[in-house]
Amino acid sequence: MGQRVLVIGSGGREHALAWKLSQSPRVEEVLVGPGNDGMRDVARRVDAGEDGGWAQLARREKVDLVVIGPENPLVEGLADRLRAAGLAVFGPSAAAARLEGDKAFAKAFMEAAGVPTARAEIFDDATRALRWLDEHPGRWVVKAAGLAAGKGVIVCDDAAQASEAVHRIMQEQAFGTAGATVVIEERLEGPELSVFAVLDGHRAAWFAPSRDHKRLLEGDRGPNTGGMGAFTPVPDVDEALMRRVIDEVLDPTVEELRRRGLDYRGLLYLGLMLTADGPRLLEYNCRFGDPETQVVLPAYPGDLYELLDGAARGHLPVEGGLPREGAAVGFVLASEGYPVSPRKGLPIDGLEGAEGLIFHAGTRRHEGRWLTAGGRVLCAVARADELGEARRRALHLAEGLRFPGAQIRRDIAAREAAS
């Protein structure tokens, strides 16, 4: 009898996870909760109700593996509660998920592990933070220490902008309680890189690296978003550079997790910057990234169920670098007003009959029509042998999807595909 998997979450990342898991010959059925209407082609939607009864639902549905997609339930301890109920869970404990949920904790962790990162100061008092900036003019990055849906990072060109960022985060509470503490970090220069590692508490296996585009507008302008597109492979990352990432960042992190006794059976996301002095870690995330997952998984030829189930049970079936076939590029279509106040309920055209991989993030089906239901609405993905061809196909697919005010960054992977 085949295996049954429950994916918890409702966005494009969870659609990609459900899609890939459904391809495993060992998987009989994928359930997704709460999911969205666009996932019905690969999974059955379920709902645990307002009381969050995921353990009861998983037992009732005879689920063999639970995969937790978003960061919030991980930080709030859902993986711990499900494991306590006797379920196999892919997702770190709440104590380990602090690596994403508390940037101040993560910074101290990096220093203890000896991981190369930007120098930083941490403040829980706005007056002290502003005084420090007056005394230390320069280019800084100001980060809300808590979870802010990927939007709590403000990159500043000068001290005045940094002071304004502190004011917004701490005094105006732009990100709520997530900004009660801020990390003021040296602004590093260089291209960013995302590396996903699957951990089983002892060992690690990692996917081919990818690159996300965080800024809303082409040319890396505009506000930070949850991500406007991604691609893999990354041409400027050769085997030697990837080896440095593993030796200098991933391995010391896994060792520090073991030293602290932190239960990490899940996905560890390394957000890096490739500086002139080598790779530097910007942040940890405790889950698959969005939208990088939407390109990393299509380029992964292996059985995702075997990988995640093995990690959840403490026995990874493989170790080291995971294979990649060809290239994949994804373009996000975001609503007008995103990331501040996205418009919802707008009709989407072009989905019917579209040929290609389309992952739904913020959509719903109503009276026979597709409507927008979130900030990032869809992710159009294409695969090909070469990055340039994957990019051409993905952009063509994205431009065939239409809704009023749709925002698309058309420069995703443009520089890398041309190099």
C-alpha cells in the first residue's frame, strides 16, 4: 500500500512540494492543508479547523509523513507537537527554528559556530539604536529580529535611511512585535545565493544552489518582497565555491546544532552573499524558500518522498550534494499594490489551457473563474537543458497569464543567462 503525505501550508512553495511528492512511486496520496484551489490537480485539500487539530487529522487520514511548509507554525512548535503525537514530521523543533524566528539569536549562533557573516549590533531600544547610528555613519542593513514574512529587512544607502528604518520598525511598528528588537548589520556587496540542505539531525544532503530576486522592480529596485522569481543553476557558483559554502557555513552549522542538542530534522535554508572575500551568511531560514522551491524541485530528478521521510525519521538515504538535471526558471506574478496592500478578487485569464508548470500561491476558484487571493498570485516555471532557454519559456508562460495590475519582474536570470 502506498504512502500518504500531509503538506501543511497554502502557498506556491506548498504547491511545488505537493506536486513533487505526488510524483513519487511510493506515494499513494498527497493531502494539503489548508492549501488553495490551484493545488487540486496534485493533492486533496483538508482542514484541521480553527483549533489546529493537525495531529488528530493526520491520524484519522492515516498519514505516514507530515511536511510543514511555512515558518510560523515551525517557530510556534507544531513539529514538536506532532512528533509528541507519534507522527513522522519533516520540520525542525521550535528551539531549532529560532534560527529563523529570532535574528538576534541566529547572529549569536553564527558567531558561536564560526560561520563567516556580516558584523552586527543588536538593539531592543530605539533611542540607543538611533544614537549608535549617529555615531557610526555608513551603509547598513536594518532587520526586524522577529518573523516578518520575508519583508522585515531594509537595505540602506546611508545613515539617514538607516535611522528612518529604525524609526519605521521600532517606533512605528511597521512589522508589529517582530520589530521589538532590531539587528543593524554591515551592508555587504555581491550577488545573493540560496542553498537548501536537508538535515536528519546528524547528516546533511543539499540541493543545487539557486538565486532569488527579492526586490519588487527590475534592476533590484523598489521594496523587498517575499521573492519575485528564482532560477537554478547559478552560473557563477562553481564546485570550488560550493565546497567553501559547505565547509565554512553548512558543516559548522550542523556541528553547532549537534553541540547544542537542537533537534533539526527538516530543511535548513542558507541565505548567502558572495562577497569579494568569499561567501558570507546573511540569514538562516528553517523551511524551503519561496519562490526558490518552485525551481529547485523541478530540477531535482530524485524521489522527494524518500529524502524527506528519511530525514524525518533520522536516517537520510543519501548524503552530500544532490543531483540536478537541466535548468529551471520561475517568474512570480504579484498583485497590484504588493507588497504593501495587494488587490484581491481580480479575475485571472490565461490559466485554462496554459502549457507549463504553474504553481498557485494566492488564487481561488469562484463561480467557474480564477480570482486573485493574495500578494504573490502565481509562479510560472519552465525547465530546459540550458538556463537561457528555460528563462525564455518561463517568461513566455508568465506573459500569457493576465489579471489587472499584474506585476512581473522580467529580468529574472537575465544577466546570468547572457553570461
